[in-house]
Amino acid sequence: MVFKAKKDLLATLIVWGIIIGCSIITVYLNTSKVVDVHDFEKIALTVLFSILSLTFLLFWFTTFYVIKNDTVNIRSGFLKWSIPIKSIISVIESKNPLAGPALAINRLEIIYGNSKTIRISPKSKDKFIELLKEKNKNIQIKIH
């Protein structure tokens, strides 16, 4: 089953702020006569800001989670994780802002394997947890 990532206001403002900001800088660099930037620098900055914008767009539109068979597959942009459900020790509700394939501050922290963690933000947290518990009854759930 596929779970879309929840996207909260803070993540929306940050991601789209970066995308729009990079786009404005790129347009300004290439159209303004005020900015004294040499051609090589202009090209380099345009490429840099374009790559940054495209990367954030990619993460925004391709962050999702799939529970299939006995695995949780996590996709965010060009990054992928595959976690065997049997290796999941616990799922904890978290507001930890540390990086992870999550687009909301309300997250689930999955602890698996040998003390590995990953933070995700599925839209349907309850259904996600329910499916995990169906496949591994030993998972400890800590929801506030």
C-alpha cells in the first residue's frame, strides 16, 4: 500500500521559498544589467540555482512510503530505503526536526535493525502503523 507524505505549512514555506527564491535569483542574474557578473559566473550560478530548485521539486513530488509484502520502501527524490518489517523494533511519534524523508514536523521515527532510525511523515499515520503491526506484532508503538 502506498502512503503519500504529509506536507505541513512549515515544510511548504521552506521548500517553496527555496524554489521560488532560486528561480528569482536565476532570472535576476540573467536579465539584470545592474549585476556585474561575468559570463562564466552567471552560467555557474544559473546551473547551481537551477539544480537546487529541481532537487527540491523532486523531493517535494516524490516523497512517499510503500508497505509491500514484508518491507517498508521509502522514496524521497533520488534517495531510497528498504526496511524489512521484521527488523523494526519500534515506531515513535516524533516532532524531531532532524533531516529525514519527511515533509512535516509531525513524524514517525522508525527504529530498526542495529539502532538505525529514520523519520517519515505518512498522511495516514494510523493506517501505516496498523499495517506494520499486522505484519510484525512485536513492534512497540509509542504514540503521544
